[in-house]
Amino acid sequence: MGKTIAEKIFDAHLVDEPFEGAYALKLDAVFCHEITTPIAIEDLKARGIDKVFDPNKIKAVIDHVTPAKDSKTAEQGKIMREWARRHNIKDFFDIGNNGVCHAIFPEKGFVRPGYTIIMGDSHTCTHGAFGAFAAGVGTTDLEVGILKGVCAFKYPKTIKFELTGSLRPGVYAKDVILNIIKEIGVNGATDCVMEFTGSVISDMSMESRMTLCNMAIEAGGTVGICYPDSKTVDYLWDFIKNDYKDKESAIKEYSKWVSDKDAEYEKIVKIDVSKIEPSVTFGYKPDQVKTVAEMKGTKVDQIYIGSCTNGRIEDLRIAAEVLKGNKISPSVRGILSPATPLIYRTAMKEGIIDIFMEAGFCVTNPTCGACLGMSNGVLAEGEVCISTTNRNFNGRMGKGGMVHLASPATAAASAITGEITNSKLYKGGEK
Amino acid sequence: MKNFDGKVLFLDRSDINTDEIIPAKYLTEITKAALKPYLLEDLKLAGFDPKKDVSGKRAVVTRENFGCGSSREHAPWALEVNDINVVFAVNFARIFRQNMSNCGMLAAEMTKEDIDDIFNNFGGKETVVKVNINDKTAEFSASGKSKNYNFKITDFDQALIEAGGWVDFANKRY
């Protein structure tokens, strides 16, 4: 019997089985941010074991509330800063250099095919886009990861998604993953790896693959995973070029991180993406999804473009194409948060920031803030936001607020009209 | 080992997420105790009032996929500082379940039939539960009537609960 990519990564990293059914894995990287890490740091200090397993394998960022909004968030930042200094953690990204964790860590080349990664953040599943096993964990697992470089998991079951057909113009990875979650439900992949395969994935950029994998957790998935290929190597090339004589040898090396043809799956789900229309959520669960056409005319108060789901340069380019030459409706507030400083600067050089500002958007620094109602765009009671983020839970962006999740194209088009609207980039017709 | 016995809080809904258990705006707290007043503050459930319904409860019975969403361990902590150390559900989100065990708390899985039966027999009544972790059974009682149910936890989860958590265990072993 063959193995899935996740099983191969497990086998290559197995330290031991501390209990029946539990597999302790050696970690290639432990990612940290200022919301879930400080309590782990303080606990390690209290236990008298304030150590890190390997400062080069720990990557840390302040991203959720930055710059600090009050004394409590300032304290969280301070704990991170002092800890990074104390342990000589060189890859620590603070104000001026910081960005949304799941955008900046791949951008810095910290994710490689076959890696095992944990972080105290559920959207760690994003990094599976590189063919890595990357999983969100709680503070206790994070603490042990920091201290010992191991984390225990159940042996992975995998659901394979075979995506066939081709995306219509104006339909994006965000629409695909919303429709996958709609089909299997928010409990549909609990305790399972979600493996995304097919020519649709091969055609997708790394940015789109990250968008797809980012929302695996919204179906309960442990990680969303794509096979590494030439696009993975192109994306990582600056970081790996000294390790390989050419790109072909890197692709060959990485090709071991692909599932065998006779691998065993929990389930195989086939989806023809040609049928997918631009989509948007309507309730308080990410599996409550309708087409934009069905939701057309729903008034919105705020448009948010950013986050670990859709705050990358590709997303900004698409939104700018929709916004160019237009003003946003006077009845709405538009907020853009480019996910990293590099994305921000690239967008400035390409004139994208200017298009957003000309349209009437406020452009904030890179931060997670608004997505979870922490800062930089919190909703008031009864307000509605169309957002390129990943969660529409009750209260998520502010108590009593409603969040409609959508692609950057749909969000930008809705900013212009002040209501949920299909973008001019979508040419597939409406049912 | 923690106490798992006492009055039951019924949350008759599936997919209760960690933002509902403890909203993100409270994640700036550095102590667990500070989370106490905010447990289930944003729960969307008809007739539920966190200010009245949480007090004095020691266990939660709910439906499917409890604890989905964010990885925040603040969700189990918010339960723990309210003296709720056990949740019964058909299933749990992976990270939430692991966080519960890592804290020595019990995320007990039951069949859908048994959860339905508990809601039918005890829902809405003043109910008390008594947990036997060795037999993996829970006895629910209300108005003189009692009934036993089996629950499931993995050996890993049970060992962590008995060891009092993952940090001490891992620190010795690795």
C-alpha cells in the first residue's frame, strides 16, 4: 500500500509513539506570534525552563495587534521582544518589518516541502501549500514545541480533493475553497488532512494555493496540502539556489513529497471547478455559502481587503484592476491592509496603493487586526462587512457585526456599489 | 486529576466555535483568571444567557464539532477558570480536543444517539453528572432518575489527563 504525502512526512519525522495512536514528530520550524506565545513563555519561566530547542528554527512576529493599541497589547509585544533577544532568535519581525504571519513566513523562505511546522494559530494550515505538514496548535503544544522541538499528532487520515475543469475568469481560489467548505461542511474534514490535487492546482500560483490551504481549518482540516512542483521551486528559488545546481534538481528532490498512486484515502471528493461562480458567505459559519448573484444587493458598511487569506500581492492586483478609475460608494468604508511590508512596497511601486487611495480606501499597515475584531477596522453592532478574510463567526469582527467572506474581486466590486456585487472580471454569467 | 462531576450546562447546538467560547478581544489577557467573566459571551443560542446560565455548572453537554475555529487555548482555560473541566459532544475540533487534554481536561466523545438521548431525557432539567474515567462512563441524574452512558477518549488523551498535562511529560521524555 502506498502512502499519502502527509504519511510520508510523518514517517520521516517520527521521534516515537509516547502513547498508542500518538505520533511525536520532530519539528523543522516553530512559528510564534504575540497572542498565543507570551503565555507559553511565561509558563516556561515559571517552571524554571526558559529555553528554546533551536533559536534558528523558531520564527516570531508581532502581527495581531501592531502597533500596540493599549497597555495589554504593548505588554504582549514586550514579552515577545525580550524573549527573542534573550534567546537570540534572529528571525523576529517587529514594527517596520512585521507582517501577517502566514504571509511573511513563506515570503521569507521559512517553509519548504516536507517540513513539519506548528504555530499557535489555526491558520497555520496555509503552509501546506508548499507540500509541508503545518498545523495549528494550542499554547501548551506550542510551549513543548519551543522547548523540545516536538509535537504529537494522531496518524493522519487524508481526504483527497480532485479538482477538475478550469476556473472561469473572475473566479478565484477563494471561491473554490468556499464551495469546498459548503460541500463538506464545517465538520467535514475534522481530524483529516485535505489534499488538493488536479490540473487546477498546478495552474494556481503559490499565492492562490495559500488562499486555498488557508481555509482548510474552516472545514476542520488539520492542514490543506498541495504537491510541490515547479511553481513551488520558482517561489522558493532565492532561498534554495545554493542547495541545488538548477531548478530541475530541486523539483526532482521535492517530488518525493507527493502521494503514491495507491495511497489510501479516507475519502475522495471530485469537484468540477468550471461550475463555480463567485461566492460569498451569508451566515455565521463558513459553510453557509451562496453565489454573489444570489446575495446581490445586500448592503454593506465596510469593505476589508487583507489577511492571511487574501492580503497578498496577487489579491491586491486583482482588487486594483476592479477599483481602477472608480470611487467607492459614499455609504461605505474601505480598508486595505497589505499583508507584509514587501507586499505593501510592491503595491506602491506598481501604483496599486494609489488606485486604492484614489478610490477612497484607507490603507493600514500590515496586521491581522480587523479579521478577528482586535483593531484597525472593528465593526459596530448591526454593521455589515464584506471581507477577504476567513471567518464569519458571530462577533468575529466586532460584537453584533455581520461578515460576508468573499474574494478580493468581489470585495472591491462591492466597495464601488455599496452592496454585494459581482466584479466586472467575472464573465461567466449568473444563474 | 481534575474534578469532572457536577451540574450540567446544556448547549443545544452544533459547531460552537472558539470565538463564541471566548471572543478574540479578550486574548490580550496574560492570566487565565481574567477570562472568567467572558465565557460564552458571544454564543449564538436562543434562550441562553451567559450571565445567568454558566454560574455553578461543572460540565457541558453539546452536539457536534464543539470548539471549531481558532487554536486559542483560552477556550479551555475560560471553561477551566469557571470550574468546568469536562465537555460531552459527538465530536470535537482537533485543536480544541488536544488543548483540553493538554490541560488535563476531558473532551469526552459520545455517539450521536447517546447525545440525543441525554438531551431528550435531561435537557432543560437540573441535571448532575458523575464521571468514571477508568470505565469511561458518565452517570447523568435529574429528578431522581439516573442513566449511564459510555464515552470515548484516546489512550493519549487519557494518559495526558492522568499525567496532569503535556509539558511535564514531554520535558522528561524528549
